[in-house]
Amino acid sequence: MRGPPACPIVTIDGPSGSGKGTISRALARKLGWHLLDSGALYRLVAIAGVDAGAAADDEGAHAALARRMDAVFSVAPDGSECVTLGGRDVTGRIRSEEAGQGASRVAAWPAVREALLARQRAFAAPPGLVADGRDMGTVVFPGAELKVFLTATPQERALRRHKQLKDKGSDVSLPALSREIAERDLRDQTREVAPLKAAPDAHLIDSTGLSVEAVVQRVLDLGAARSLWP
């Protein structure tokens, strides 16, 4: 019987607020695998563009920033994420709604996506990788051993995002947030390059009403059935 590959890859794609980031972090921590938060890379490009004074519609400038930006992902002593850009801590900044909207905008540009492709693939290293994003299973890692497409109802996703922002001290209205999520969904699903969609061989999991532990267990069961872990 063939054993697991040297560097198995699990991709978890889905729209904003589906819980893919939370699930990916929990799964990577449980397995002791590497984690790729691809959305954070696009958020960093958007932030780098603002800091560099690049025009909001300048694809070339943002692609150049994507190629050379000095971004470091690490884990703080308390287990939380830590992200620096050019040596500056931008952990809180990349999780803002403004950064999220900026990421959705720059992610539609082919030059930016191409600039980040090799950087994303370089995250794959033993003992394995959990890759979180919107095109992980369709474009970045089409040969991944396990692909999951995580979703939830629009109402659930808006409520989750609203709670996250409120917990961080951001004052945002739920109706406004619902509109922004709907607009981002449309932009992500209809962009010409790498649109948000489930890979043909992805497993669809609707996380509406499910706990983090329940969703992680479903993914663990899928992986165990493929002998990716015991």
C-alpha cells in the first residue's frame, strides 16, 4: 500500500467569511504542517501600494511591489499570528476591512497574481501544507491531494465578519458589511483571472451552524480516508 506523499497539500478555498482562515489555522496547528494564508499576501500588496503612493489602478506598480516586498509571517509567543512588511508590524492592519477590499481589487490583476504565484508555491514543504485562499485548488496547487471548498450562507458570513471587526474595536454597520461582502463575492467570482470557484474534485463543506471543531473534524476524516495522516 502506497504511503502518503513527502509533502501532501490540503487546499481550503471559499468566499469571505466562510471560515476558511480559522479552519486552515486550526488544521495546520493540529497537524503540525505549514500554513499559507494567500489572502494575506494580496492584502500586503494592497497595503504596500498605499504606502508607496501607487495609483489605485496601477497594475504594473502593484505587481512590482508584489515581487520585491519584504514580508515575513511568524507566530507570536502567545500563539497569535505576526506579519511584518519591511520590518514594520502590520498584523492588525492587514485584517482591516479596507485591506480586504484592496486585496480583492489587486487580486483581479493578472500581473499581480503571476508575481505571487512562485512565492505561494514555495510554501509547500514537508511535512505538509494547508493552503487557504480562493484559487488554491484551481490554480496554485491543482494537484493537491485534498481540496475543500468551504462556504456558508451570506447572512452567516456577514455576521461572522461583523463580530470579528467589533471584537477588534472597529465600528462597522452590519448592513454596510453585508453589501461589501456581496460586492466582493461578485468581484471575486466574475474576475477574468482565477475566479473564485470550487475545483471539480473539491469537497464542498457548508459551515453554516457548525463549530470550528466540527468542520476541522470533517476535513480530518477526508484526509484520513486518503491516508494523508493516521
